Amino acid sequence: MIEHSKNHQDRLPQGEQPITEVEADRLDEDGRHAGWLVLTPNRIIFIDDEHDSGRHDDDIDHIDFQGADLTGDETVGTLAISWSDQGKVYEGSTIELRAFKAAIEDQLNP
């Protein structure tokens, strides 16, 4: 994995506070993109470390969230998140992604 930056919280939308976050790499047709998955009270955000403009970030409003599926082994997991009839796949620590998925479920189904 690529080393992640530490100033990712500066790029959250104004007024959003993180509930939890996990280092993850987004896997897509362009390859692997290092970043952070951040859960806030209103959205799930992927902050792409490779692009500071925010143009390559994912912003998933809780209203548009359709689901998250986790697969993997003891060390590397993949979390597929779908929203508004689209989706992305993120890779990271299975344990951390499992905790992140549980936090999503707790936030959306109190």
C-alpha cells in the first residue's frame, strides 16, 4: 500500500466530523488509489491521497447508500460499497474494514 497522508480530515465537507476512519486503497479501472474511508454522521467519504483537489474523492450520502459487502482473508480484505446504482471497491486490513462496516451499520440502523 502507498503511504497515506495525515491531513485528510482537512478535506472533509464543512461541518462534518469523523465518527471513524480506515486506511484503504480504492481499486478501479485506473488502478490502486491510496486514501482513507471516513464515516461521518451524514456520509461515507473516500479521500484520495494522490489528488488534493478532492475531484477524485467519493462522497456517499447516507440516503443514497445501498449496501456494503466485505470479503477477504486474515490480512487483506475488500469492501464493496454501493450507492445510487454505482459502487466502488476498497482494499485494506480485513479487521479494520470489518469494524468500519459495523460502524456504517450502527450509524444507519441505530
